[in-house]
Amino acid sequence: MVWKTPAALLFLGFLLLSVPASAHMAPLTDRELAAGSPDVVVGVVEAARVRWNETHTLLVTDYKLRIEDRLRGSAPAQVTLTIPGGTLGGETHSTCLSTPLAAGARYLLFLQDLGRPSLVPITGGWQGAFREVAGPRGKRLAAHGPGETPLRLAGGDAVEFPQLVRAVRDLLARSEADLDAATAVDAPEAAAFLPADGGEIAAPSSFVVNNPPASPLVFETLPPDSPFYGADREQIDYWNLYFEDLFQVSEDPTPGWGNGNGVSEIAFPTDEEMRRQTGGGWSRGAVSMSATFARQGHIVEADILLNPAFEWTLDPDAATRGDSEAFSFRSEILEHLGHAWGYSSLSFGDILTGATVSRDSALNLRPRELDAAFLFAQDTQAARGYFPVKRIRDGLISAYTVAPAPLTPFYIPVAASATTVRPGGTFDLRNRITIENPGTEPLINPDVEVYLVPQRFSLDGAILVKRQRIRSTVRSGEALSAGLGRVTVPRNARPGVYYLAFVLRDPRDAQQANNRTWGTESATLTIGRR
């Protein structure tokens, strides 16, 4: 890689390669991050103080910053950032949007309007926070993300904090035309991280569970007049499929939403309601939020809040189109229910040693085209250490595999080796599928069927093109990736445009919904005429 303008492209490169670990804050490009930040500063956290907000509904932490450098704006010499979450008097509050700062640490921060209180004052949540950390031989490195991963260029070189500051200063000075002409770092070829062929059982990632509830959480779900009525209960029932009374649903809900009122709720609060309940409105780019309230080491309340300013859908096809602006309601609720019982994030171990995430999870941020409202083996395995387990036979199939990477893995979808094929012709399936076992019973030699379908998320008019038995055993909590090789199109196949579909055929499976998976919307195969 040849750097034409190192300072500007340095920033563009690592930012575009970094992937948010949560879908709750919409990912921002470098220009969006800059455009949404009236103040960009370098500062040191001199003090942190936890207190109740003015309405005594949420614990917040005030971080006192001493400003050392102003890359944009005219911030005063001392700035106080108020971020939700903290521990006080045996009570712990946390949200998935919180970006805790470390006392004594130096940061480069992209800040929203300091004169307009916001629930998340740092633009894009953790996307706008870069910390200075100690490196080898006395170097001061730049770190980013929930695990504060040291930033590295595509070639592996660490980014030093002064380099980062110069790059951001240059970025802010450049015109939009200059930015459009800039060339970002090429993303590493994710497939290079995978074995060449054959199946492989993926090693589990570690995970973090904080303050699991001592008794079932009782949720007040959406009212009957909501277009999503009942869909939130479906996701509660999905978690309960694997565990005894992990969640319950209130049959006598109270009207409205109250923050920190001892009641677990699912709601679409307006910006005004957010300000009234938390002291700050929806932050720019905040799609949704989960907030947990723990006492004496156990969560006693969990609220799941979705931003009504965004478009939400129950249609899986609409949610997984590359050009769609709609978010999957089911996927978002399923993930937040994980946060509700304390399953907050994956543990990356010692990030400085290059620890990676190697497994799929409902908490991962996957590409929009591969979004799926499913619980993976990693998720159910995490909960088995804390809640009574139900015996269940359940397999799951995904039309992609993952390659280990920091924060969230690379997602590598299955694709046909050709775009057009005639009836009777052949093509290869590039990359591999994944079979997981979220249940408790071993899956021995699972059977997979490959179809060409006229419409994603439907087997109507499907053409069966292959059956294959995977000679392996997938035990509880495991995930196996396997290649399916060459496919022959039947001679009587009707001409048309088709998508890939895969079925894990198991009539004894108790959860058939996750036994089907679909190729991406952009990967089509045209069957021509003979």
C-alpha cells in the first residue's frame, strides 16, 4: 500500500476498517463523524464522579476534562461530560450506549453540541473516542473501541497517538471534494483467515456476564395498538425456549414508560420523553438502547428502548437489503434481551496480545445483508452457567462463515462461482456454511440441502440442487463450518433469476425457524435457456 497523503489517509484507513461492536449506534463514516462534531478536542480526564441525575431515575458519571488541544471548536479549558451509567451505594446502572472514560487517561474526542444536553455526548458513542495507551519502547499508541483495541494499519503497524491527532487535524481541514478523492486502506482479505477446505469446529469465544438477575425479569411489552405488538413477546419466548423462566410477561402493564421505576419495559420513547426521563435526548445516530439497573449484584430492571426516528420492520427481506434503511425489530429486541440478563458483550481477553472474536453471536454486528434474528450457540452457552436449562434438540444453519478478528469477526457469505448457468450446467459454492448447536442434544452427521429460490425467505418454487451429509458431530455449544463444493442445476430447471437457500433437514429439531438460511440479496444466479 502506497500512502499518497499519510496523515489524512491514515485516519480514513483505520476508521473505515473498524467495525462497531453494537448495532445500537448507527456506524458513522469519517466524514459523518466529523460533520456531527462541533468540537473535536484532545483532553485528559482529571476526575470522575458518579451521581444521580436530576430526576433521580438514572446514575450518571461526570467526567472532568482538561482540554489540551482544540482541533475544532472553541471548547473551554475545562469541560464536563456526563455519561449514563455508574455504581453508587450498591446500585449499578449501565446502558449499551455508554462510553466510560478512564481517570487520568488522555483522549481524542469527537463531541456533540456541548450546549445541548445529550444522553451520549460523544459523537457515535465509542466511535468518537480514541485513547492514548502505552506501547512498546515508550511509544504512545492510539486505541479505539469497547476493548480499547490499539489501531493498526492494514500492514499491521500500530498507529501512534500523535499521528492520529495530526491525521484528524488534517481531515478536518480538508474539503469535501478532497475527501471524496481520497483513497482509503483496502480491507484485509477475510477469507485468508480461514482453512483452505473441509469442515472445522470453531473454538468458542469467551464472554462477559454482569449482574445476572436472581429471579425472572417481568417485561411490560408493547401495547396492542403498536404495529409490532406480539413480536417482542415472540423474542421473549425464543429465549425461554432454552431456559426455564428467564423472562416473564406482565399481564397487567402500567401506562407509559418510566426510567428506573423498577419495571422492565419495551418502548419507543420520543426525544422529549428521553429528556424527561434521563436528562438527555436521543443522541445522533442512536438506534436503540438497553439500560439495566442492578442492586446488590443482580439486575432488577431492564428497559429496552427503540428510537422512533428510525424505520423499523418485521420483514426480513426489507431488513437485509443493502440499500434498505429499515432496522430489524426482531433482531434488535433479541439482542437487547441478552443485555437484559447481563450478557453485555464478548470478552476479548488481553487485547494488546491480539485476542480475537471467533464465533457468531446475537450481540455481533454483522453486515446488513446477513442480519438474522437468531440465537447462536455462543449465546445459549453463555446463559447455561446462570439459569435452569431446558433439554432441547436444536440446530442452526447460516449461509456464511466467520473469520476471527478483533471486536467482531469478518463475515464471509457463500456465493456461486458463476453468475449465469444453463440447465444441466454446474457451478461451485465458494466459501462455506456454518452449522451450530444452540441446543443440548448432539447433532450427528447433519443433512444439508441446497436450493435455488425465486424469492428470499421463501421456498415457493424452489429448485433442489444438492443434498449433502456432513460427516461430523456438532455437540452442544459448538459451531462447525463446512464446504459444499460443486452443484449441478437440473436439466428441467426453469430459466430465471434465483437466490441461494440452505436447509438443515432435521424433522426432530424443536426450533425449525433457524433451520433455513438465505444467500445475500446481491448474490444472484441466472439460469439461462438451454
